Amino acid sequence: MASTFVAAFEILSFGAIIVLVVLGLGIIASMMGIFNFAQGEFVLLGAYVTYLAYSRGLPIWAGMAAAPFIVGALGFVLEALIIRRFYAAPIVAMLGTYALGLIVRESVRGLIGGFYLTVPEPIGGSIDIGTMHISAWRFTIIIITLLVMGGCYLLLSRTSFGLRVRATLENPALARASGISTPLIYGATFAFGAALAGLAGALIVPVFSLFADLGIRFLIQGFVAVMVGGIGSFIGPVAGAGLIGTLSAALPWVMAPVVADVLVFVLAIVFIKFRPQGLIAGKGV
Amino acid sequence: MFADRLDLTRRRFLSGFAFTAGAIATGAGSWVVRPDWANAAEGAIKVGIATDLTGPIAYAGNADANVAKMVIKQINDGGGLLGRPIELYIEDTASNESVAVGNVRKLIQRDKVDMVLGGITSSMRNAIKDPIVARGKTLYIYPQLYEGKECTPHLFCTGPTPAQQCDEFIPWLIKNGGKKFALPSANYVWPHTLNVYARKVIESNGGEVVFEEYYPLDQVDFSATVNRIISNKVDVVFNTVIPPGVGPFFKQLYEAGFLKNGGRLACVYYDENTLNINQAAEIEGLASCLDYFKVLTKENPFDAKLQAAYEKDFPGNFLFAAGSAATGTYRGLKLWEAAVKEAGKIDRDGVSAALDHAKIAEGPGGPAEMVPGKRHCKMKMYTAVAKGGSYEIVGRSNGLVDPKEC
């Protein structure tokens, strides 16, 4: 019983981490039709900002709160300078974002000297329930993920900003005709996606420590999650991320980890073969 | 405004020109360190360093290159070797085997170096040993701790082997941890081969391996593993998981109460660089066994001198640490120096024959000597335990430990 509970918690917490990382990726992919290969590096930048705050002696939570704003602002600038020029050619856009990611990643690697650096969690230690110990910070991540998920959903489905984003996605020409500034909406959406990645990076850096390949580690899993979940809606990639995250944390409990690692991707390929539209098809929230 | 731009262009042109000229002269990613005297009739002896100056393990490669610069400078300041100065040729292996082979060929074919020292990972060694030793007919020294079984002629290893890292260490772990071992490991050659040896030593000392498991190199979630460790009441986690996985793994173990319940972490590649991956409390009591720890400077005057000399020349992030092959690099160069002095010439067969039984009286952690016919190095080994973010020596070998290879 105790170990089932611990297992469930651990699997849930890793699922939450993947959802957090995929949120921004899914929003950019679904709402803008761009596969942003630099998303992993936005995660890395969020982590780096948190580390900087910590190393300058500022409280860690201040770094975590600043990370989404800084990374979001950077995303806005990059969209205006670079990404915007590639909307007509999604394949080239993919390569462009990959190049961006490479530049960011190698710059950060230079800045941190290729080391693995620890960042303590603002809420450390473990919560003890009888003989079980569960990580307090992972528990916090689950809570924050739920809040952020709920917040994003409300933003996209209930606010006028969300309506404009969805209108721009569905029919850009009509949106423009109705007086919506689509370039601004694209910029804002990209910045929002980047900000979510920054937040994800800030929250997970105490768990995984800071290193240059932190973001790329989750990129492939993120893309598989988006494919499995289905592109076009907000909820699709989130569902996909929940599934992939849970699966990749759960399988090592029942089989050799090396096999589990491969099996997740095999299952995803088989799933996409039989349901190419993904878990949740169609556009909308 | 216009003038500003013009200036920028000119400056850009100049810096671009300087870079291109440098690149044409040496090839991108090449550095030559020439001695400030070069009046010898026979010309300089050329030493090649091929190491990972860029890429994920650049911190180690740069430390090794720094050690080489320091040692070669010391030799040159002392009058050189056989009355000749030494020129140092440094090439980047870039943590990428195909790039490395090309750059190593430059050392051999263009620069015609007399010896190559370098390579950090085993896959790198395997990629560059053929261009150096077989086709290049050049002496090769590999400085990093590794899984053993490298018995190529003219290839000398100066880092610790599994026997050196396990023979004294595992009995200590059984005494200071317990009998039940878990061997969580990254899925590549070093952990696989090291674990075969470690298991033998664990079992012959009355211990027991509860499980041995391999993980993908980029795995960062270890909840299933941690659960098995806790529920099997494992005493010692003999870890060969490497970064990036090792940080989250130790953290999850800590959060699950492994250390609180008296468990012992052990990891034989842990040195001063890896201490920063976790917070001090998460790895309190972690034991490692290496040929050198910085804390030895307190008891060993030679180590104090060496460490101070390195830190004076190279302050900053690239530490003089055993796990980065920095100590193996020092030892390799000094043993080679001794061999060249004995041979009195620089041809490969002569130096190889002398290096086969070369000795140095002083090195990081103590003296070192090659085991004749084995091309591996006897050295002193130390067991250290992490306490509050630094190491404390808790055990040391009686004399030099045999590498038991080849």
C-alpha cells in the first residue's frame, strides 16, 4: 500500500514535469503551427535565470518569478526579429528555431563552463507520512502545474485575448479583416509559450540541476507528446504530455529501464499510426 | 552614423582577418605553445595533446590542457629535454570522435609530434588510438581512469583501473556501510566492465549484490530505482550513473530517506568537480576512491606545491582534479619525461622501452611507476568521504596499488 502510494506520487510528479515543459511547446505548435526547436533552450534559459538569481545571493523564488518574464520578453524579441520571417515556410522555420536553440545552448554552456550546478529548492526536504518520504518540491511542482494548466485554459477559453488567439489561428485573413492585429497576436502567443517554458525551467532546475543539455533532454519527449496529443488544440498536447510523462515514469517500475525508454517511443509510433490525428483532434481550446 | 558603421566594418574586417590568419596558420581549434628559447641544433621535441576543449566535458579537457602547459613550461624552464626545448601542440577532440580523428591526424601528419597524450572517454581513446599508434606509429598516453583491458602496444595508461579503484575501496565500504550492494549504472562500456570487477570483489569479501541495473544515458527520473533500493534495504549504492542523471538520482535517494536510514553512497569517479552537482546534504557521506584529492595538499608538501602552481597559472573553473584526468595527464607527462631521459633519444621504440619501466618519485598523490610489460601505472589510492561539501580522507593504500591489467 505504502509503496503503491509512493509509486503513484512519483509517476504523477514526473508526468507533471513533462506537462509543464510541453505546455509552452504545445501552445506554440497548436496556435501558430510552428514546431519550435528552441523550446528546450527557453526551458534552459528559465533555469539559468533562476541559477543567476541564486548565485547573486537573491532569493531563489525571486529568480523563479522573474524567469518567465525574462524568457517571455526574449521570446517576443526573437519572434519579431527572426521567427516572423519564416511563417510562410514551416520547414525552414523549424531549422531556424533549431539554429537559435543551438546558439542559446552553446552560449549557456560557455557561461556555466560545462559544469553541472546545483540550485536548491525554495521548499526543500521531504514530507514524511509514516514511513514514506515524498519530495516536498515535487509535490509543489504538481500543484503549480495544475494551477498553470487551469490558468492557461481559462486564458484561452474565457478571455478576449484567448478569443483573438483562436481567431487568428482559425482564419488569419478574417481576423485581420475584423481588426485583430495578427502579427501582434503571433508575437504575444510566441512570447507566452516562451514564458511558460521559462517557468518550467525555473521550477525543474532544483530537481535536475543546471546543465546546458537540460532543455534538449525534454525536447524529443515534448514533440512526441504533442504528436500523440494532437495538434490544433490546447488540451491535446497537455493530454499527450500527461500520457507520455506518466508512461515513461511508470514503465521502469515493471521492466528494465533501457527497454522502457525505447518502448515509450515504440508505443507512441504505433499509436500515431492508428490515430494520426492524435488523442484529441480538432481545433479549439 | 555612417562613420560609426564604417568603423565597425573595418574593425570586423580586422578581427575577422586576424582570426582567419590564425586559423590558416594552425587550423581551426589548434594551438601551439612554443618555448621562449629555441636555439638547439636539433630543433624542438614536439608533444601533442588531443583533448576535449569544447563539448560537454570541456571542463575536463581544458584542465588537462592546462596541466600540460604547466608541465611543459616547467620542463622548458629547467633546460628542456636532452638539451632540446619542447613545443606543445594542442588539438581539440571536441567530444566528437569524427572531429577528433581528423584533428589527431593533423598532429601526426602535419605537426609530426613525437608523442600524443589525451582522450578522456573510452570511446574517444578507441577512436584515436588507431590513427596515433597503428597508422601514425607514434607513442600514445591515455590519462583517464577507465574500465581497463586496453593492451595495445605503445599505448600507455596513467589513470586508475578497476582493480585500483575497487580492491581497497570495496572492503572499506563493506566495513563502513554494509553487505548489501546495489549497482545502478549508465548503459555504456565503463559501468558494464567496472561492475563485473566490482561484483567479484564484493562477493569475495562476503558482500552481496542485490541488483545491477542499466539506464539510458539521458535518464533523469529514478523513482523506480530509488524505490527498489529503499524496499530492498540496500546498504551501499555503488553508483556508476553519470551526469546528467546522477544529480537527480542522488537527490531522489536523499528525499526517500536513504541517507537518513544509514545508507552509504559510493561513486568512484566523484572528485572536486562533481561535488557541485548536488547540495552538500544530499551527498553527505558519499565515498570515492581516486589517486588524488585536493585535501591531500594539507598533508603532502608536493601536492600542496603542485596545486598552488596550477591555481596560480590557471585560476578559474577548470580544477586540477583526478576525475578530469588532470592527475593522469601530469603523471603521464612526467613518466614520459623520465623515459626520454633514460632512452637518450626520442624515437618511439626507444622511448616505449624506457617508459615500460619508468618511475617518478613525486606526483599527485605520491610516486608512480609503470608495471613492466603491462603499460599501466602503479599509484597510491585514497578513499575519501564527502563531508559538508568537501572531502575528508578516510583511507589510503599501503604503498602503490597494482593496476592488474594486461
